Amino acid sequence: MNWIQFFSTSIGKKLQMSLTGLFLIVFLLVHCYINAQIFYNDGGVRFNEAAHFMGTNFVIRFVEIGLFALLIVHIVQGLMLYTHNRARRGVGYQVSAGNKTSAWYSRSMALLGTLVLLFLIIHLSKFWGPNRLSQTIGKGELPLYDMMKEEFQAPWVVIVYLLGCFSLAWHLVHGFYSAFQTLGLTMHRYKALVKNVGLAFSVLVPLIFALMPLAFWLHWVS
């Protein structure tokens, strides 16, 4: 069996999901750090410096393309695994075992992933997309900090972000540990450590993302 055939199997697809998931965890960590700069409450100076570095550094821009490609692969493979597993179950079970056999979020990864995707589309269309377009056509960077201050005065935008962060948290609770488990990195000695680190990451990172729109909406930062 060659690599192409292997990655087309169920195990191969799960391996791809795990690898792309780990890369996206790094992506979230970096963007969480950048967003956290707003809490210096310095009028966006530190945030704009970090955003400028991310938007103008050639290496970062190149890696950014790869990360978006991995994001697409992660989503496609997740949907393929979901439909494959649904097809294998056929008509399904007459009685659901519910939380007796697995947590609700592990059974709802496709739904949670879809909600996260919708959240990302809104985020990219409001901030990342317009900024990159402006840079590409030679008009320079947009004032992202000021744009966030304006956008997050609309309650519906804040609510969408909070729902997106909530979905991301539950998606990570299962996905973080599952990625390490698929890669064989949850041996008995490290099992508790991976679970605890995964739980902390799944709570803290989405929480920081969620505090960003709340901070602007409630005028904690100016």
C-alpha cells in the first residue's frame, strides 16, 4: 500500500486530521497572543505592532498560506470522516446510548466544526480579508484596531463571536486529546498530562478570544 492509498483509508484520514489539527492549534496560539495585546489598553499600539509584523513578514505570509490550506484539508477530512462513519452505521441505532458511551461534544464534532467554520468566515470577511486586499492593491494596512472597536459595538457581532468561541472550546476539548491519541502520544505515563494541558488550552484560548469582543463592547479597553 502506497502513501496515497494509505491516506485514503479511514486510519489515514484520521492521521491527517490529527496532523492538521496540531498545526491549527499552533495557529490559534499565535493569534491568541496577538489578540491579547489589546488588554494592554494602550490605544492599540502593541496590537497594531504585532498585526503589522504578521501582515508584512514574508515568512509569516508564506506560512499563512499553508495554514489556510491545512484548514481546508482539516474541514474536508472531518466532513468525509463524518459521512463515512454515518454510512457505516446505516440506519443508526434505535436507542441512543448518549453520554454512557461518549461525551456529547465528541459525537457533535461535525456540528461544532461547522459552527467554528461559520465564525471564521465572518471573522475573515470583516478583518483579515479586507486588510490583505488593501495590502495587495497597494493601499497599505487598514486600521484593524479601530475597525474592531467599531465592529464590536454591534451586539449581534459580539454574540456571533461568543457562540463561535463556545463552539471552538468544545471542539478543542475532544480534538486536542484525540489528535495526540491518534498519533500514539497518549501513553499511560503522559495520558493525564495531555488531558490536562488539552483542557487548559481548550478553556483559556477560546476565553481570550471571547474576551476581545466583550472588552470593546463593554469599553474595558479604549
